[in-house]
Amino acid sequence: MTKNPNSNEKNKPEPKEEFGAISEADQEPEKPLLHLHLGKILQTRGKLEEALSAYKRAQDLDPSDPEIYYAIGLLLEEMGNPESTFYIEKAIELTGSITGGGAKRKGE
């Protein structure tokens, strides 16, 4: 397991939050935002490979959500993977900016 050297103990979700997110993602596997949320929790806890899997599942379910691409890009950057640039650029392409410049998710 790879530890996130930049994480702050105070910002880590409680284990019960992680369990709840896993449970929700298992119960409703077709909801990309649940997998995105799970990925963020896992990333914060230093479970980077598991976070990447959750993000990739979210991407499979909604390949047009820029927030998913951005999350993958930041995670890959944290992991030292040069593919991070592709994902961040894709997020920018989908939104026009990296801060969510008006893009809407499915269902919004």
C-alpha cells in the first residue's frame, strides 16, 4: 500500500465513511458519482491503486464527466505517472477550465 505523503491526518475520512462509500458503490454500481466519491476517500487514505480503480470505474460509467478526468489526472500526478497530463488536459477540454467552467454532469 502506498501512503500519500501530502495527506493530513485531520483530513482523512473516518473508516466508517470509507466503508459507507464502498457499500453505496456496491449497492448502486451504475452511479459514477458514487465511484468518484469512493475514489476521493481512498486517495485521501493513501490507497492510491484502489482509488485509481474507483475513478476508472466512474470514467467507464460516465466518460464525459470532466471532474472524473481531473481526479484521475491529479491522482496519477501524485503517483508520478506522466499520463496525468492527458487526463488533466482532457478535463480542461471538457469544461473549458480546470475549475468546472459550467460543465454539467448527467442528470443535472
